[in-house]
Amino acid sequence: MVQDKDMLQTSESSKPTLLHRVFPEKRVFLKSGDTTRMVRLGPGQQIIAWVGGIAFLGWSVTATSMVMIGIMTGTTLREQAINDRAVYETRLNALAEERNRRTTEAADTMSLYGKALEQVSHQQGMVLDSHMALEEAQSGTEALRRLLVQTMAERDRLAQQFAAIADDNPESAAESLARSDAMLTYLDGALEDTAASRDALSKEAAAARAELARLQHENRLAEERADRIFAQLEEAVNVSMAPLEQMFTEVGLPPEQILEQMRDRASGQGGPLEPIAISTSGGEAYDPMAARANEILDHMEQIAHFSSAAQSLPFAKPVSAAVRQTSGFGYRRDPIRGGTRLHSGMDWAGAYGTPIHASGDGVVIHAGWQSGYGRLVKIQHEFGVSTRYAHLSRIHVKVGQRVSRGDRIGAMGNSGRSTGTHLHYEVRVGDRPVDPQTYIRAARNVF
């Protein structure tokens, strides 16, 4: 009876469980030379192998996705930077074309204005000559009239003498009478010629006055047209220059200092923005139109200097919109050492390998490892401004290389003293760190 009970227990224990049915025992035979070895894989070992395979597959899919996202994000940011730069260059080219066209129009208008002034001066000279000739003719006529009166009085006196002489000597009286008639005839003819010349000069003077009035009217129209052109140019220049001046002021760079340094750099160069000098009299008389045109040209030159300076300063973000800001500039608790410390830049977190781009034109002055920064790139910009890009996983530039805004300089990483994958970005004036967000905000209304 006891033996039957043991057999029943043995039969029940030999029944396969659910785990054994799902993962039945497998045997693997390994043959090496003349020796054959058998390895048994139980349910537990099979479960461990399946879990490890699934984990490896999941890790492979995740890593591949992150790499593909990093590549796509880098390509998108690069294309966006190229597009932004193309739009900015298109705006600059359009502004330059508009500036050249307006400058040409202003020069043409000033040329027409100068020609009109020359014609007015010529006509005024003609009118003055006509007036002088008319006055001379009137003076001659008056002198002839006085001479005629004297001659008539002399004739009457001679007539009386002739009457007295006629009684004594008739032949001498007739000869004197003939000479007097000839003299009167000559004076009458001269008087008629003078009157005709006076009338002709009067007509010429009237025609000259009419031509002068026409030229003065055309001159007023030319001045009004030039005034409209100058007003449009002045408005366009003010609209373009005000945001640039405000942008530099917000980041603590006086616009006057920017212009002074850019002018010193461009000294000795000429071009389409040379001042206009027009003189119709050959002297140095003040010309309000030329002064107004020169002021506009000076403002256009300032816009060109501001645009060149803005390109060389870190007004752009070094990362794409796909990342998130994790820390700003200012005092905060140190996540590694503890305590309150100055965080001298901004932090953006993103996927490992996210492309990092230069925020402005400049020259690479450091590209390598530096203590807590890890892999670090430093770029020197204009006006004593520099930028730092820290904790990179890779560096794509070398010292001495000149880079432009939007160029890829590295990849986001976790090197150095860091608690996770992110970019630490600094802007420094001299050796003093400033808030990078100040530059980014200042450029929003311009670029």
C-alpha cells in the first residue's frame, strides 16, 4: 500500500508545469573532435536569454532612432541657418539695390536741378542784358529828342535869320535852308531807327521774362520731385537704422563706437556712397539739396556698417528649436558641489550628438579639452566679444579657423563636469560673462 502511494506521488510530480510547457527543456550537443558534450537549457535559462535578446533589440532600435533624429535635426538646423542667411543676404541686396537706385535718382535729380539753375542764370543774364540795352535805347531816344528840340529851336532861329538874309541875299538863304532840311531828315530817320530798336528790345525782354518764368516753374517742379524722393529715402533709412541702433544699445554696445570702429576699418575705400558735390557757380556756396543727399548717403553707409557688425556678433542661437532650455544665466545652486554659484551661461538639453552651430562670425581660438568644460570650443568675435560651447561630444573645427554664423562647430555631449547631455553656452565681453539671452532677444526684431 505504501508502495502504491509512492508511485502515485512520483507520477504526479512528473507532470509538466505551465513554465515547462511554454519553455520546455532543450538540449544542445557540442561536438569537439571525438568528444561530444551535452548542455541542458532549462526554462529559467531560456527566459534569461529571451529577456536579454529583447533588451538588446530595444537598445538597438532606440540608439538607431536617436542617431537618425540627431542627423535629421542637424540637417534641418543647417538648412534653416542657410535659409536665414539667404533671406538676410537677399534683404541686404534688395536694400543695396534700392539704395543705388535712389542714389541714381537723387543724382539725376540734382543734375537736372543744376541744369535748370544754369538755364535760369543764363536767362537772367539775357533779361539783364535786354534791360540794359533797353535803358541804353531809351537814353539814346531821350538824347535824340533833346537834340531834335534843340534842332527845331535852331531851325526857327535860322528861319528868322533866313528871312532877314533872304531880303539881303536870296541865294545864301536857299543854301542854308537846304542844309537845315537835310539835318532834320537825318535826325528823323535816326529817331525812327532808335524807336524800332527799342520796340525790338522790349519784345526780347518780354520773351526772356516768359522763358524765365517757365524755367522757374520747371525748377519748382524739379525741387518738389526731389523733395518727395528724399523724403522716401529718409523714411526708409530711419526705418532700417532704428532697429539696428536699438539692437546694439540693448547689448551694451554704443552705436557710435560701432560706427567709429567700422569706419576706421573701411578708411581709404570709395564706392557708390561717395558724397555728392554740385556747384553751379564754381564756388563753394551751400547747396541744400546736395547737403540733404549727402546726409542720406551717410545714413546708408551707417546701415551697411551696422549690418556688417551685426553679422560678426553672437545674435543667433547655437542650437535648434528641438532642444529645451534647462538653465539660464545667474546665481543658482551648484548641482554637483552644492552651494550657490554664478552660472555664467545658458544650458540647453537635447539628444546626444545634436549639432552645435556658431552664433556669429569669428575665429576659433580654442578647440579641445578644458577642465570642467570638457570638450570646449571658443570663438573670438568683433568688439572684444567671445563665445564658449562646452560639454561637447565631438569638435568639428580647429584653432585659427574662421567660421560664419550657422556653421557646425561640434555636437552636444556630456563631457567634463556635467550631470547629463546638454550644451553650456557662454557670451563674454573681454573676460566678463554676460547673459546670452540679451543678445538673442535683441536680435528678434531685426533678423
